[in-house]
Amino acid sequence: VDAYDWDRVTVGDSQALLEAPIKLCSGLFPCKLVLIGLSDALGTKNAIVQSSKGMAVSADKIGADSGAGVLRRVGNGSIICLESAGCTGVSLQFLRVECGGQAFALDAAPLEVGGTVTTAVRDTSFIECASAADGGSIQAYDGATVIVERSLFLGSSSQGLGGAIVVVGATLRVTSSRFVNCTSVLGGGAVAVQDFMCYGSMRAFGLEAVDIEASTFEGCSTLGPGGAMLATSPTTPVTLTRLFFTACSSKGPGGALSASR
């Protein structure tokens, strides 16, 4: 992905490669980045998305179908948006992010957001993304806001918390999305949310808001608590509305959900 000269990058039929960490607002990189697939990426309803491990799922009106622009992660490729560096936000739309399922020793999430910035993920799929830390696809902390709409996380995994998404001292809003066969080691097979944990910032942010609506969790699991989701906060309410859980499991408390103060 060449983000040196543009703050808006269109990903077409040919694959774009994310081969190394892109730290926005450093060097020649822009301070805000919009990655968008072809405008007709949703033209194929009920398309089938299949991972290299044979997992298949119907896209059905979400940005996971074969018409979406493909962004392939290679090695430790990632997009990093930090308020401390001057980054103001990241937007992904109509994309299919393919990661191949490999997490190397130093790999973090393919999308990392820190500080009071906003990330919007709409009509996008993350396929077999993995992290050796927290958050297999998205890691957000330090007051960040993550908005996920009509998106798919298939086979996402982490060696820490949150197989697909981890939110620490930040805001998460998820609508009309699917989490399929996501796994983690420490807790929250698909999603983990909790108060401040130091990822390099000295500011102590509490969990700000969590709202997940009209979404499904299918076959998600963890070796820790919360097969689909783990929520840990002494003060912040977590709002869950019209969710569907099937075949989720954990080795700790809560085959689907685990919540504690």
C-alpha cells in the first residue's frame, strides 16, 4: 500500500500488499488515511468467503464478498494510527483484508489505534488475521474510538486477549457484524474490552463505552474466560442488543460471555 502521497487510497481488483508497518503522520505518511475498495464491492449478495483452512461463510450484504478490494497482509505489515504521532483517524470500507493466519513473535494487530482518534471499519472483512499480542485484527487503546459496521471477522486469532478486537480504555461500537471461528489464548475469543492497561501511554483511561448490536458470534473460543466476549470494567456499562451466539466455548468462565468488575 503506497500511502506516501495520498490520504485516500482506492484498492481495485488487483491485490494491494501491506508489507511493513505504516505509522501514520510520521515521515512522509499522511496523518489520516482512508482505504476504500471498489464502489460496487457489495454488488454480489450472498457471496461465499472461504479461508485457507476451509472455513466458509456467506457474506450476505457485508463487505466480505469477492467484489471487495483485497488488501493482503505480508509478515508484520500493519497500519498504526497514534494520536501522539499526530494521526487523526483511519477508515476502511469495502475491503477484504487477508492475513494468512500466521502470527510471528513480534506481530501486533494489522490495525492499531491509540489516543483520541477514530477508526471506522465498514463493509469490510478480516480473513485469518492473527496477532502474537492482543487483538487479532484490531487493537485500540488510550481513548480511541472504533466503529465497526456490516463487517466480518473470519478465523481471527490472538495469543493474548480478543481474538478479533481488543479495546482497552477506549470506545467500541459494533453493528450488524459477524465473528466466525475467532480464537484467543487469554480471554475473549472474539472481543475483549477492559479498562486501562499500559501499551506505552502513561495516561489512565477507563473503558469509555461499549455497544454491540445486531451481530453474531459463531464457533468462537478461548482458553481463558468468555468464549465470544470478555468485558472487565468497574464502572462502564456494556450494552449488548440483539446478539446471536452459537457453538462458542471457553476453558474458563462463560462459554459465550464473561463480565466482571
